[in-house]
Amino acid sequence: MTTNQSWGGRFAEGPRKAVAAYTDSQSFDRALYAQDIRASQAHARMLGRQGIITPDDASTIVAGLERVREEIASGVFVWKPELEDVHMNIEARLTELVGEAGKKLHTGRSRNDQVGLTFRLFVSERLEAWQYGLATVCYALLCRAQEHRDTILPGCTHLQPAQPVSLAQHLLAYAWMFRRDWQRLKDALKRVRISPLGAAALAGTTYPLDPQSVANDVGFAAVYDNSMDAVSDRDFVLEALFAASTVMMHLSRICEEIILWANPAFGFVRLPDGFATGSSIMPQKKNPDVAELMRGKTGRVYGALMSLLTVMKGLPLAYNRDMQEDKEGFLDADATLGASLQLMAGLLNELRFCPDRMREACKVGFCNATELADYLVGKGVSFREAHHITGQAVAAAEKAGKGLEDLTLDKLRQFNPCIDADVYSVLDYAAAVRRRETPGGTGPQSVQRQIQALRVWLKEVHAD
Ligand code: ARG
């Protein structure tokens, strides 16, 4: 193989075929072409402004890069594996197109700071896309919550029926998780949007660069503080992957609930046909594959995070080629998360909830037992005593195959004579939900306040 035209000066022969294949990254980092071109155009303009290259050369480069962009976008661009990566493929084509001026683009720059800026631009755009996806999921949750303010189901602890809650409250719990994820991304973006350009290979450069103006040009507010840190920092990718992992973890939890709820033993939801699959052997099956796969794909996103943490842990300053391993994991995580958010919003929009089954489950689970205990406390019984009495009532109801509210007053009074007819309104599941108006509780006013707060937030971020 011939020597590389960008760095082959000191080499008598090119890399072995297997070496070229092993070090190649253009096969995947070509996904970053638009950001690489944007960064290079900003660099060229700065070189022109600073008088490092002539204004003519600067505009020739900027226009030439525009042509390269069009070639890539339209698919006519010929990618060359021997040129290693996206950066050198683009620069080589630029020089073919515009001649001498193209060879001046790399003045005062190294691929080390170049790839840093390119990838930061890319990650920053993806984080914004994830934020949009999260807002879409929150909106779907909000709509379904609004619709199901009066639907009641057993809230669980230990996956055992505990106390009745509204379906709205249950769905809103996820909306708050996804809102925190959105905020986590917003915070991470502050650290992603820092330009490393000007750090050059690792030590800065002798050319009179103006790194801040490059940052401004690409829409970043800040520049690096230390050139060695600038070219070797990948914590911006790690933060993004951690945020992505947390979103996937939240998605996976809601998937787990959908899977359980779709089981006929629960029967709380019916899957929309478009989001379910059948079995090739069991005709009755309707499988929640989308939710299962989303739960499963969570592992790949965690994998990308763990893999990059491991890549980085032993690296001495400054740039090391190991860091090229930051991209495939991120690209995979991005594709996984993007599709998952989109599908979750669709699934939530179309999921059919079954309020009757949910209400029935409250009865089977004795979700009003705490109400009886609290009722007894109201009549002057100590809480421990009330707890014990209620336990006895539950055991009796269970034996009779009834809910507590189905026991006659006489029967209930056998457990404690201070129980009166007013107990039935207390045992009502909906009433139990209505009474829980502590801030953030499942009471209808609290739920309405949550819906309102999330709605205001969604309006704000859509206007963002
Ligand atoms: N493809 C490389 C990466 O993704 C670009 C930087 C290479 N720099 C170098 N000096 N070999 O990290």
C-alpha cells in the first residue's frame, strides 16, 4: 500500500492491509461529516481573519467544503479506507477540488483537537434530539394521565398490592423521571459545548489563533482552559452515555410494567396490535415484544458507557488512539435511544388501559386495609392495635373470598365494636385516593397540580 498522503512523509511504505483495516474509522465516523465540515469552515474563517491564510484562501476552503458536503449528502462522495477517517477523507477531497488552498486548512490544527470539536458538535446535536424525544414521551404520559385521573389501580410495594392510587399518579411518576433526564441532558450540554480547537496536537500552537471566535462561530459559548485536557477529555461522551443509560433504565422500568400489565393475569392493559407480535405456534399469543426489546436494549447502552469508561481509565495524557473507540458505542447508543423514545411515545399513545380490571385488583389485594386501620385510629384505637384488628379482618375476608367492603357491619363489628356504618365510605377505593392530598400525593388536586406543572414545563421547553 502507498504511504498516507497526510502523514506519510517519513514512511517508506504504507501500513499492512490488516493494519489499515484495524485502524480504519471512516467506515463509522463518516456519520460525523456534517459536523467535521462545519468545524473546518469555522477554523478556515478564523485563519483568514487572523491573517494566517489569505481571505481568498479562506473563502476558497469554505466554498470547497460546501461542495464536499453536497457530494457526501448526495452519495456521490467516494470514501477511501486508506485515508483512515472522516477528517482526512474530507480534507483530501477538498484539495482535489480546490488545489493548493485545501492544503492550508490544517494550519495550526491537529486531528486531535479537530476530532474533539467535531465529536462535541455531533454529541451536542444528539443530546438535543434526545431532549426532544423525552419531551414527546412526557407529553404522551401527560395526555394519558389527564384521561385517567379517575382510574384507580393498586399501587404496589414489593410488587404486592399496597394502596390504591390513580393511574394518573402512576403515569406521572414516569413523567417526572423523564423530566429529570431532560434536565440532566441540559446540564451535560453545558460541558459538551466547549471548543477544544486551538489546543492543536496537545500543547497549543505558535500561530496567532483565536479559539474563542471559532467557538462562537460554531455556536459554543466556551473554549478549553488547558490544551492537554482539551484533546484528551472524553467525559463529555461519558456524561452523555450516563444520561442515555438513565433514560434507558427508566424506559426499561415502564416496559417491565407494560409487560406485566399485559399478562392476562393482570389484564390492566391491552397492547395495540401495531405494537405486538404473535407466536408461530401458539395462536392465542399477543406478545409485548417492543417493550421486551426496549428492556433488552438497555443493556447495549449501559455497555457503551462501561466500554468507554474502561477505554479511558488507563490513558496517559494527552491524545491516544484508544479514544477513537468512543464513537461506535455512542452511535449505537444514539440509534437505540432515539428509536426507543419514539416507540415509547407511540406505544403510550395507543395503549388501552382496562379500568375495570384495575379496580378489581384493588379488591383482591385488600388495598383499603390501611383505610380501615386509619379509621380505627380515628375512633381512638392505637395504631398498633388498629393494625392488628385490620389484619384479622383481612384474614376473614380472604377466607370468605370477599373484599373488606363486602363484609357486613355485624361481621366487621366482631373485630371491633366501634366500627359504624360510616366505615363503608372510608373503605371505598376512590375515596381512599381522594383523601391523599399531601403534596405530590395521589389525591386528585395533587395530580392536577402535577399535570399543570408538567404542562407549563413542556410549553417552556418547546419554546426553548
Ligand atoms: N480517528 C481519530 C479519532 O477518532 C482521529 C484523531 C487521530 N489523531 C491521530 N493523531 N492519530 O480519534
